[in-house]
Amino acid sequence: MPRSVNSVAAKARRKKILKLAKGYFGRRKNVHTVAKNAVEKGLQYAYRDRRQKKRNFRALWIQRINAAARLHGMSYSEFMGKVNTKGIELNRKTLADLAMNNPEAFKAIVDSLK
């Protein structure tokens, strides 16, 4: 009896990988074995960077708050320490947005801390 091969499922599996590799350069987009490696690596990067994105944005907010606080003669750690002791419930994202887009409001916060 001849060996039965489920070519329908195999083709679908390959097609799924090649669909994920759409937009890649060279053989990475149309050769299954190369595309499979590229797609797997891309999915690893995507998983890792979903977590790194949170770290990167927090670091960016801290840099922006620090720069704005130093314009008013205060370091980041001093500023955040006073924000916490005064009980101002604004997170770093909001404070960074105020520092960038609304410097008057940020200055008012700094004045309330002094």
C-alpha cells in the first residue's frame, strides 16, 4: 500500500509561513526554509520587544522630566521625591507630556513643590 501524504496540510503550513514573511528581502520572502527561520526570529524579536517597549518609554519619560526639572533648578530625583511627598498623583507619562507640550503647567507643578 502506498504511503499517504497529507499535502493539503503541508501546503497550508508553508503558505502560512510565507504569508508571515511577506515584505522580507530576497529569498527570505519566497523560499520556505529561509522564510521559516526569518519568521521565527522575527516573532522572537516581537515577543521580546513588546516588553522592552515599556522599559524604553519609561526611560524616555524620565529623561524628559529630568530635562524639564533641571530648567527650573531641580534634579529628577529631587523632583520625584517632592512629587511623592506632596501627594501629587501624576504618573511619569503625564509629567513628561506636560514637560514637552505644556511647560507653563509643568512650571506651576515645580513652583508648588518649592
